[in-house]
Amino acid sequence: MGDNLQAKPRKPGLDESLSLQSAVQELIQSRLQDGVRVHFTVTTGSMLPFLAPGDRVAVEKTEARQLIPGDVILWAALPTPIIHRVLSVDLAGSDWLIITKGDQMVKEDPVMSSASVLGIARQVERAGKVLDMTAKFVQVVNGCLARCSGLHAAFLRKPGMVRRMAGRGVRQVMILLTWITWRAARLIL
């Protein structure tokens, strides 16, 4: 008698998962290159308090040479693209080197080249309210948040009391700036 052999469903292997995720990033990049505004839902708290889980972010194509500290960008990373704030943009030879950091994170992200930049956040929607990231007021606040985020990371690398006191102070300023930005957006709308 023969055995009934049934194919067992199998989970995709690591290589297959990364391949699928790479394909998704290529699709996102292609859509942005075609001039399509792509929308994402924030799923982590790495950009709290500015971006919260559940916020919808509209991203458009951008060139690395147009970025300034404070811009919030989407960049290619595996397993999933990351949306973080630009801390610095520097020309190194013929390529731009960008440093980003999530507002909630302790460390900066690894330095990336311009090829990693997928797009720039142009609009954020939270609880039915829309924040226009191109508004001058928001750009000024984002520049301040970039400076605060860099200071926050620097203080968190310091030992003991300096770390705790200064890190908390900078964090409170970031929370206040974010609150003012969202409050102003509600008054403007």
C-alpha cells in the first residue's frame, strides 16, 4: 500500500522574505519616481512624539541634495523602510551622506548614501487632522526638533547625572515643540 503524501505548507525562508521585502521597496521607489505620492501608516514609536503609531504619512520623491536637517524622510532598510528625521546632510565627493534618527531613539541611524533615500514626508494625518510638512512654521519646528534630537542622543551617551538631567530636559523641549506644532495645525485647519 502506498502512503498518502501531502505537501506540507512551508513558511518562507529568510532569503524569500528579504527578496519580497526588497521587491516592495523597489515598487515604492518606482511609484515615487513616477511622481506618485505614496501613503504609509506609522507602525512603531521610533518617532514619538512627532509621529505616533497609526499616523498616515504622505511621501513624495526628493533628491538628497534638497534635504535639510529636520526633514522627515523614508529610507530603504530591510526588512522594512524606515521613516526618521534628518540630522545632517553632507556632500562627500560626488555623493550625499545623510544621518537620520528617530526622535525616540537613543542612537543615530547608520550613515546612508543618497541611494537609500526613497522620499520625503509632505503630510501627516492624525485623528482626522492634517499637518502640512511644507508649511514654514512646521519646517522651522522640524529644524529645532533635529537639533534637539541630536542633543538628546549626545546627552544619553554621557555618564550618570548629566545624562539623566540633560537628557530629560531636551526630551521635554521636544515634547513641547511637538505639542505646539500639532496644536497650531489644529488652529490653522
